[in-house]
Amino acid sequence: MKLRAIPFLAAVLVMAPVAVAGPKAPDKTAGKTPHSAAKPAKAKSKPAAPVTVESLLAGSRTAATKGEKELALRLAQSAIVADPARPGSYVALGDLYARAGEDEYARSYYEAALGIDPANAAALGAMKALDKPANATAANAAPNNSGP
């Protein structure tokens, strides 16, 4: 089974916290009375939601819907990095490759999902879909006008 390499930097960037706190600015109101402070204190912002496999896969689906193929692939790959024992992430990545017409990559990810869960219905169904000839239904539906 040959898997496409997942760039380490992309996985780290997706899994890293949203913001890294810099050095704290000195308090300019130190030593002043409460009435002499020029600016009111800012409300603390809500902490960012943790990055989960579900959020990565949801982001991948959203990116694919918007036509952002590379982002969709990277997010699905990051979901695999986050939890390599979850077959659904492999199926999601396989689906992206299948829609892009890259059947060999799709098949390798479906096989990886089946290696984790041999009864995974999504992977089994996707493998069957890949095994069907692409134009078998179109050829059967088209009238044959080449005869006498």
C-alpha cells in the first residue's frame, strides 16, 4: 500500500493552537487611580474551540464543497494524523481522491480503512464503486446505431 506523504509542517500547523501569546505589554495604568485610566479594559475573547477529528473532517467537507481541493485534502490528512485508528478519516480522504479521478490513491485509503475495520460499510461500498467500469452504465444505456 502506497500512501501519499503528509507534509509534517502542514500537520503541525493545523494541529497548533490558533494563537501564540507574545510577551505581555507593560501595564500603563499601574500607579494611577481608577478614574484616571484612559481606556476601559477589553473583554476577554472566548478561547478557540479545540481541533478535533470531527472539526477537521467537517472543514475538509466544507473546503471540498467550495472547490478548495488542496485544503480539503490537507484537512482530511490532518484528521488521519490526529487519530490514525479511525477508519472514517481514511474513507473521507479516499472519497476526495475518488472524486478527483485518482482511483489508485482512493483505493489505497479505502484499503487502509478496511485494514482497521474490515466490515466498514463506507469503505466496502466505495471499493465496489471503484470496481465498476466507469462507463458500463452509459454504454448499456446508449442505443447501438452501428448495425444494419
